[in-house]
Amino acid sequence: IDNKVLEDKYRDSVNVFQKEDINLEKRKKHAISKNKKVSMAISTDRHGLSLTKTALRFNEQDLNIEWKNGGLGNIFKKIGVRLK
């Protein structure tokens, strides 16, 4: 899948995700990236859920597997986030 396609698919989901009231502001991390073309991606770490700017190609293989197995909803479920 082209990185542009991944960015477009993620952008809509992230926009919905950001509107959810799950204490996102307290848990959001702001990462400064030298690459201005990267888009928002969802990641987890030992501190919990965070939104970071990262190159989607980093997780492209994992994302392809997730989409084949039920889509972005499964990715959100695995990190404990419910989308309306």
C-alpha cells in the first residue's frame, strides 16, 4: 500500500479518535519531526496510549495485516480505544 493511501486512511480515523474524551490531552505526546510530510499515527508505549508524528511506512506491514483482518477498528481495539 502506498504511504499516501495509508496517510489518507489514518487521517479520518485519527480525526474521530481525537474527538473522543479519553483523557487524550493528558496522554498525548508531542513529537517534533524533521519530516514535515509525515502524518499522525497511533502508537503505544509503556506510558500508555499516545499520538505521535511518525512515518507510517514504519508500521506499514503491521497495518496491512490489520486491514486484512478486520480494518482499523481492530487496531483501536488492541490498544484499548473504542470508536463510536
